[in-house]
Amino acid sequence: MVQMLELTQQHGITRLFLVPPIVLGLAKHPIVDQYDVSSVRQIFSGAAPLGGEIAEAAAKRLGCGVAQGYGMTELSPVTHAVREGEYRAGSVGTLVASTEMRLVDPDSGEDAAPGERGEVWVRGPQVMKGYLNNDEATKLTIDDDGWLHTGDIAEVDDAGHTYIVDRLKELIKVKGFQVPPAELEALLITHAEVNDVAVIGVPDDEAGEVVKAFVVRSPGSEVSEQTLKDFVKEHVATYKQVSIVEFIDAIPKSASGKILRRELRQR
């Protein structure tokens, strides 16, 4: 991040294309104050979900807009984008031209009711033809009507802005309720003594799964497990509350900023 800050100051860069861990650093790391980044007019975050609170914190600190988009390699690569002047916290924007979207209940296979969450299905000219030499994988991803099943859970507001909740496979099942890890991560990271966080589900005989949070404390912090549990409890429903907190030195992530939850489960 230091090199990015140095180059931004040196060249007066106006737009930054970043991944969420870097945006998190811009929002929280004290080193940012040592550089003049007043030239930046917009930050575009991609590759992984960015919580609305962190986007707002980074925008306020740098005095610029922080926007997201949505897509994937199979979608060449974008289906949603935030148009200038239409930013909404946590939104990945609205559909790009000539693109259709459905939100589908992953359990029933029916379209989700208005205001309800569902898996994102996309159809449009940017949808890939298929995986090279892998017809089986293609059929699992694109149905006979041309809808690509993304595996991402989202909701849409009245203005057509889409909010990605989490990956379908990452949802935690607590007593039959679905708990999106990204929602709790976005909440916990707003705590002043939390530097980074990742949430997974762990097996439980009674509930099926319970929520476990891996937390990186802010420098000098001694925040306790119970304090963080109480913080979450104030903001979410009972079934979304954190049952276990483990403090670690760093959250394992890919180069694009995606949390490597498999490594956390192996702990």
C-alpha cells in the first residue's frame, strides 16, 4: 500500500482501482495520513465484496467517491456498475446495457419475492459461451435458457441497485436460518478495535452450525471476545450472533482480496 500511496502523491492519480483489503487500509491505517492523496476523485473496488461502512469510511477520509461493480470472468467481466452520481453505500450499482438479472430462491428454484434475497442469475451478450473442453461444467453454470447461475446471493432495492450479500456456498446454516458471513464481517470491521475479520460456520450438534469470527485486533488493542460478542448482539437477530471469537495475527487472503475460508476451517 505504501508504494501505491507514494505513486498517487507523486503523479497526482485521480482514480484508483483496488481490492477490498486496500480500501480497508485506506480507511483505517495511520500511514495514510503521511501522504497527500487529495488528487483522488474516485476509488473503484472489485474482486470481492466491500462493506458499505468501510467504503464510507474510506470515502470520508480521502474526500472522494468509493464505488463498486459486479461481475466475474464468465461474464466478460461486468454486469453491474455504479454510474457517476448514483452511489449508494454497499451497492454494486445497476445493470449495464442489454443485461437481464433474476434473483432465484436457491431452495425452491422460484424467483425470489420483491425485497427478498436470492441467487443472482444473469443473461446478456457478455455471458461466456462455455468452459473450454468442459461441457459438464458449462451445463452446471448456464441453463438451457441462457441464464448463468453466479452462486452469489443478492438483494435489490426499489431503485434497481443490487447488493451482494455473500457466496451461496459460504452461507452459514444456524438452526435452519441462513447467515451471510460478509454481513457480520462488515459489521465487526466497524468496531474501532478490529483491524480485520473473517467469519465462518463451525459444526454444532444442536444448531447444525454456529458463527465463529477470526479477528485481528487493532494495534495496542486488548479487546475481549465477550466485548465483540456483545457488540454484534446489539445489531443483529439472535441466530446471527457470534458464538466463538478467535484472535489471530492475520486473515488469510488471496491476491485479489478474497478471504481463504478453507484455511480458517482447517484450523
